[in-house]
Amino acid sequence: MLNRDRLDAIVNNMKKLGLTQILVSDDNAVYYITGRKIDAMERCGALLIKDDGEVHAFMNRLFCFEEMDGMTMHYYSDDENPYKMIAENLNSGAVGFDKNWASKHTISILTERKDISPVIGSDAVDMSMALKDEEEKEKLRHAAKINDMAMDFAVSNIDEKLDEKELSDKIEEFFEKNGASRDIQLQYVCYGKNAAEPHHGAVAGEKLNEGDAVLFDLWAPINGYWCDMTRTVFYKKCSDRHREIYNIVKNAQKAAIDTVKPGVKMHDIDAAARKVISDAGYGEYFITRTGHGVGMTVHEPPEAKSGNDTIAEVGMCFSIEPGIYIKDDIGVRIEDLVIVTEDGCEVLTKYPKELIIVK
Amino acid sequence: MLNRDRLDAIVNNMKKLGLTQILVSDDNAVYYITGRKIDAMERCGALLIKDDGEVHAFMNRLFCFEEMDGMTMHYYSDDENPYKMIAENLNSGAVGFDKNWASKHTISILTERKDISPVIGSDAVDMSMALKDEEEKEKLRHAAKINDMAMDFAVSNIDEKLDEKELSDKIEEFFEKNGASRDIQLQYVCYGKNAAEPHHGAVAGEKLNEGDAVLFDLWAPINGYWCDMTRTVFYKKCSDRHREIYNIVKNAQKAAIDTVKPGVKMHDIDAAARKVISDAGYGEYFITRTGHGVGMTVHEPPEAKSGNDTIAEVGMCFSIEPGIYIKDDIGVRIEDLVIVTEDGCEVLTKYPKELIIVK
């Protein structure tokens, strides 16, 4: 069903951005607006939204959804030209195209109409999708709850007999049993110095040793919305230096979370975490951004990073995940998802952050 | 290293197509030309090829490869505008863009230069990539050899205790141990009437029964090149009718393979398989195309299907996979990969096609 509230928000954004017509092809964006996916794959499938709220759908008969109230449907067969069909429904002037739509579609439409000029139109949809409504918040909370369970499962299954990949596979299986879809990603399980590489995944043959940090970065899509959480625990013992590093990251993460409220800029959230780590003398080891938006995709706007002056608004959902990464030694990252509320934020992931030493 | 032979073939195709400059962004296409990947992800990364053989590379400093003889390198940082850099190196007139490049890149370049007109330029590269050279043929042969081993493993592991998904997972593990990369797809294992659905994958809980057809469609990328093979065997017994259907498909597949040689049209290969199945009275149950190209991707041009008058040329690699699909009863598909040779074709996959009844 056409979601009129979401459509209104998009049309409102179009007006703010000076766009009179946009083409929306992104699978998640189409689903966000209509509750259905086109799954056009390499074929042409898109919604055309006008600034008066008029919506057209253009879909291949083989990859389409049925008629929907409030939308004008245009179906084409493999022997028809969908671009001509779309072009006939455009007004002269600027047309906002989906940023990630394959260029063959955009170029084919431009070829049909010399009186239109292409601009990138995705912001109108992205700005709306960044502000989660109640239905979406519930889905994010549910996904975070499964994430908490998965983290508990992960920590409980730490075992010298399992290499990183084996433990990662067990966690993936746990996610799948608990509702994660096939688009699940590799679960990050990093032992010891491997955790010092922020994008180390989980590698077969990598063994666990006494005194290692064990970093779990667990993420999966559940009912169409992602969860994403990181915890770092220690195996059997933890040196004083590692304990110090852990506590600095924990304090940095708290400082960033405490900063979140409507009106602050995303770079201020990053700066809050960065200040704690820099003041403790580890600034050069915090080599990533502090966070990224999460929703129907696991990396989306807004980013909490230096230079991003996007203003936090009620309903935005993003990660807060500062870290300290010291090559050949240790990596510590602590990550939660938060949703911006009227007076601060709601932390979705609840797994404890006190230092844990697994015996 | 810049592959001069491949570049020459592309430039030659550009001339045939009337293109004087193309932008190549596809990861596989860039690798095909340079032996390196850009992995630009959402950032801008592309090669510019001119019809005099001049090549420029445009890459983000974070996602790039080093200087290479024969190419002019242009590196940009996150605070620079790569589109301006590309635009400055374009001539007026038509520019061929990569068909699948995200529209944001194409539009950003068009915004910089009002005197260029966008066309789809991928054919110049695709036409060259469809004709495999010796190095590529060796990789395809090697992948097919692993595919033969995987099929042998699959048939040997048929067991009532395993549901479709469990057997599929075992096959995937076998592929991984034998060099398949992480981009591996779900291995299709279809028991009984599930095989009647050409796109049935492998589903947990689906059990094997006496008299079932067992369809294995096994595919994986090995050293960057895909293999793809299907066999259908029977469990414990095979009715006369199923045996008849099996033999019709086997004969259809042979007829199509026998048709392959330089100069035939792709639709003639499809027609050869279709004739055998139609003459036997099962025409309405052959509901798919006969084949698709295979190389660095598992589905690429040329397709063996009705209406495709592409002419088979020496070096093309594609699948031959007719089938009969009878709902709620049985599905039989037999698939091999072939490479077109001077006087016919080389069949890469060698697993036997005589009817097998697993006891």
C-alpha cells in the first residue's frame, strides 16, 4: 500500500531541494514508499514522483507488483521500450535520478528527451528514510534484541577449539535460526592482534590464545532492518594496559552517546569520542569514523564523522563505535545503535559493556 | 599490467561502434584490461579509453592501484572533485558510459561538460570479453575441472539423512576447500518435484524419497572465472516415464552441442534443443532459454535463446542447458559449458551424462 505519510515527507523534501520530479528505482526506497519490491534486476523499474504528490510506477510485466491505489501503473513487455514510456510522463527541465540506478537507464531516458536535464534526486528520499517512523523503530528494536542474543551466544561459545571462522559460522547459524535473512554478512570474530585491523573479518585457521582480546562485530538484516553491534572481551586474562585501553574506548563511546540529541551536528558526536581518546594519548590509534546510519541498509546516512555538519534529528538511527587499534597488539571497539529522541537518544543494543574476562 | 591485446580489441570494437571515447568502471572490465581491481565501492573509479589507444585511470587515493605503463594516472582525494578531473580529459561529442555505473557518476560528469552527450559504451568491452583468450580458457577449464570434482562429490554424498540445504552446504564447503572464492552462490540441490521449478535453490527440511530425481546445479567462481554445470540423477529407482524424459533432455542437449560452431546464430543453438523436446511432445515443458555466457560473471552475453541472432565466434564460452519441467512431478536439466572452436566446440565439463540411479 502506498504509504502516504512517507510520500508526503518525500514531496516536502523535493520542495526544499527545488525538485519537481524524481525517479526512484532503489529497491529499498520503492519498498519504503509502496511496501512492495520491484526486483527488476537488470531491467527497468522505477517510480516517478511529482511535486504535487502524483506517483507513476513503470515496471516490466515479469518483474512487477499489482495495481495500487494512488498510483498510475505502466507495465511494459520485453518487446516494448520502457524509456519512451517514462519520457512521455516527464515534464521539461530538471529530473532527479536515483543516484545508484545503472547509467543505461538514465542515458536511455535522456536519449528520448532532449529537453530534460539530469540531476541527482536521491536526497529527497534519503532525507525521509533517515528519519525512522514508529513502524521502523519497532523493527530496529526487534533486530537489536536478536543482536543482543547473538552477542550472548558468541561470548558463551568462546572456545580455544574454534578458529575465528568456525565461531563466526556458528554465530551466523544462530542469526539464521532467529530470523536473519540470506543477505546476512560475514560475522566478524577477531582474536588478539587481528582486532587491530578494523576491517578484519574472520579467518579460518586463526587460533585463540590466553590474554587475547576477542572482538565480535555482529550484524544481520532481520525483517528488512539491520542490527549492528560490537563488543570486545578478553580471554582468560587481561593485562593492565589492555584494561586501560578498554576503559578509554568505553568512556569515549559513552561521551559520544551522551552528546546525541536533536540539533547537534554529526561531527560533534564524532568529536566527543575523539576527545576522550586523544586526551588519553591514543588519538593516533582511533583511525575510523565514529558511526554510520543504519536502517534497511547497514551503511547509510548520516555518518558521525569529522566534517559532516548534518544536524541530528528525532528518529535518526546510527551507530556509535569508537575504537583504538594498535598494530600487532590489540584492537578494541564498542558499538551500539542509537535512535535520536526528543531529549537525547535511545540505545537499542543492551549487551553489557563492563569489561568481561572469559575463563 | 595493461593488456595490450585486449585493449587493441576494445579499441577496434569502439571503431566498429563509432565510439571515440568510453569510460570503463565495471570491476571485472577494469581487471580484464589492467589485471588490477579498483574496488572503488561507492566512490568514483574508472578508465577512460580513447580510440587512439590512449588510456587514463581516475581513482580515489584510498581505492586505487599504482602507476602502470601505458596509462596516464589521475589520483584524487576525498576533498577533490573527480568528475571535473574526468571532464577535463574528455573531447566534445559522444561519450560512452559503462552501462551499470551508478547514475550519480554519469550525471556528475554531464554536469561539468554541457558539450558532451552520453551514450552506452559497454558493448565495446563486452564484445571483447565474450571472446576468451588462451589465459581465460585455461582458467575456465580449471574451474570446470573443479566443477566435475564437486559433482562427483555431490552424487557420492546423496543420503536420505541430508535435506537439500544440508547437502548444498556440504557441496559449498567442498568448493571452498578447492579454491572457490567467497562470492560463491547457493548450490542448487533439488529433490523430486522441487526440480520442476527451474529456480528452486536448496531448502532446509526438504527430504529425499525413493524414486526422486535429484537435480544438482553447481556453480562457483574459481580464480576469477565461473564454472556452471547441472546433472540430474535418480534415487534408488527411476520410472519408465522419468527415464524417457531424461533421455529426451540428454538428446536435446547433445543436439544443441552438435550445432555449436563459428557462424551459427545463438538462436539456432536454442532451436536445436527445442526441436528435440518438441518433437517428443514435451515442448510446453521446456520453459527456459538454452544457455547463457559465462566468464568473470556467471550470466553474461551471449545468450542461447529465441530471437538472439548474435553469431557464435571462436572463443565464446556459454552454457547449454535444456530441461523439461513438469509441475508436481519432475524436473530434468543437463548443463555443460562449451567454448566455440574453429570446427565446433570444446565441452569443458566432463561429468558423465548416462542415466545414474544412486542406490
